Amino acid sequence: MRESMIVLPNKEIPRQWYNIAADMPNPMAPPLHPGTKQPVGPDDLAPLFPMDLIMQEVSQDRWIDIPEEVLDIYSLWRPTPMYRAYRLEEALGTPAKIYYKYEGVSPAGSHKPNTSVPQAYYNAKAGVKKIATETGAGQWGSALAMAGQMFGIDIEVFMVKVSYDQKPYRRTAMETWGGKVHSSPTNLTNAGKKILADDPDCPGSLGIAISEAVEVAATNTDTNYALGSVLNHVLLHQTVIGLEAKKQFEMVGDYPDVVIACCGGGSNFGGAAFPFLQDKFAGKEVRALATEPASCPTLTKGEFRYDFGDAIGMAPMLQMYTLGHDFVPPGIHAGGLRYHADSPLVCQLYHDKLIEAEAYKQIACFEAAVLFSRAEGIIPAPESSHAIRGAINEALKAKEEGKERTIFFNLSGHGYLDLAAYADYLAGNLQDHELPEAAIRKALANLPQI
């Protein structure tokens, strides 16, 4: 019998998160205040985040201890299994070895609890009783609703309208865990009212939902804000994925030639790739590939500029690859990847040519997801299908070249609450949305001038 599942014992859960900022050849530019355009300090972030998270956001320490209370909850599902995808290799007829880390075993079904649990913990430690947040496909909102319940915090979620309608069971999951969910844009905030006044049929975007959640947090003294991706501390928490994977590769005496993960805001990609990039900085040969939708190609077609993290311009300005803060992507099923920009950490690494990026169309990603599910048995989240598409492309390239290579990708979540998307694909109702150059130029026209 082939040993396809590589399992670490419970005691091997990482005890520290890895902070890539300590090892990057070039530091990121500082975040700027949206009003003064001056560098943001801890006091500027205090209305939104507890001080522990603010300190993690600016930390240059290479290793940051994971609190015991967080480890105790992590142990419900971590370490997550890594698999050798023998059946996928055989289906492709490739000489490549394919491995994947499966984050869908978490209670919320994705990698998102890796950061929702510590964020809820640090807020509870600071005495916070309520958190406002956004969510695209509902993975982050579900994870934070679950974590909030564990630490006695009320969670209010602004869910992007197109996903709110496409994925009703994600909404039900959030409500089951005690979360309060709104279809964004709403008439509950000034930001939402402004958007709806301009476009009553607006499908929403992560940038808009962030604006609404930030407004609620900034205008209510009893409420903090939490973000599921993009920021340094979020990517920091996700590095448990790559740290475990490195140990699992040691168990089988292998090491990846390429690490692949989908990239919307950057937390999934950073979590899988950053621990391997630490090896790259030390001289190891390893590639890292971020995969994104062709309808929202922030790394591959965006500009490396300062821009707002939200649609209205309330959040700090960050230097990142962006399509423009008021860009509203088409309503693809991979709702978690519909963000106008990317993590400044990921963007700096891409700008320095230390990582790669590719954009794929929606139908090609679902083709890859169905092939994967029929070979390996797991139906992946639409977001994760972009990583699978990248891994299959790499495997087919190895086949064409007749060369062995080791491919590793992060399967960031399952798709069992996304079956409406698969129904559309199987019925031939999906459409590809590739962003035209004219739309990109229009979206970039309103970037702030710094």
C-alpha cells in the first residue's frame, strides 16, 4: 500500500510563527494615513486593532511565540495532513511528484481559522466585546464567527453581495456560530449608502465590504475591526501551514521545486510560501508561484503604487500591486480572490522578482478542480482551484520536458458549500471574465497621488 497521507503528531504543531519581514532583502514602504498621507503609527491603528496585533504588524522579530490558548484551539485540527497526489500524477501521466497540504480539515473548512483564532484571542485579551469584519466567499466570516464564539466576542460580518446570494450556506454557517451577516453594500453605513447611490445594483466587492466594516469599528468605541488577509499579522499567523509542510517534507526525504498557492489578499499564499522563501533567502533553489483570477489580476496587471485598502478611502494607504480601490471585479465564484490589491509583503516580494505570479480564467480553474476531485476525491473551494490549475500546468510542463520535479500546492479549503458553482460549471453556465486593458486603465485612473 502506498503511503499517500503524511501526518505529523499533535505535538509537532509549530510553537512560533515565522515573520518574513525579518529576512526580506528590501523592506516594505510604510503604510500612510489616508488623511495626512504621513506614515501610520500604533496610535493611528488603536481604534481598530488591539495593541498585541499592532505590534505584530510592525515587528521585525523573525519568530513570534504562539500563545498557549491559541495552540490549544489549533490542536482541534492541526497539524493538517499533507498528501502525495499519486492518483493525480497518474491521471496526468507526469514524471513530476505532486504534494498538497489540505487546510479544509479545519472546523470552518479552510485555512482562515489559523488567523481568526489568534485575532479573536488578542481582542478578548484586550477586553473587546465586538468585532466588525468583511468576507468575500464567506470563508473568513465563517472562521471569525467560530473564533468569536470561542472567546465570547460578537461578530458582525459584511458579506459581498454577489457571494451572499451565491453561497447561502456560508451565511448559515456564520449565523450558526452566532455571527450577524449583512449583504454588502448596505444602507447601514455611510460608505454603503454612497456606493448604492452611485450604483443601486452594485454586486459588491471586498474593498466595499472593508469600508463598511472599518466604518462600524471606527465609529463605535465598543467595536474593533479584523481583517482576514492582506496585513502583515494575518500572513504571520498563516505561516503554520508552510512550517508544518517543511517538517512533512523532511519525513519523506523530499523538498519542493515550486510552491504554489492561490492569491487574493495574500494570506493563503504567504502562509504556504513564506517558510520556504526563508530557505530561498539562504540560498536554496525553490520557486514560489502565486495564482490569481484573470478577472482580478492584481499582481499580473496591477501597478505597484500606494492605494487605499478599501473602496471609500478610510483605511490606511499601502504600497501594493493594485487595480484601483474603486475597482469592482466581475462576480466570479472564487469570491475570496475578488480583491483589488494584494498584501504589501507579497507585493514587495513580487516587485523584487523573488516570487512569480500567473492569472487563470475561471473555466480552466474549474476544469482543474474537477480533474483533481475525480483523482483525489476532495472537491476543492473555487479559490483553491487556481492553485490546482497552477500545479497541473507545472506537472504537464514536466511531462512535456521529460523532467522530474517536485510540486507542492496548498489546498486552502473544501468546496462542499460551493456546489452551486460546480452545478453552473457542469451545466455549461460558467463564463470567463478576462479584464480588458481599458477597464484596467479606468480603474487605475483614481489612484491617490503620493
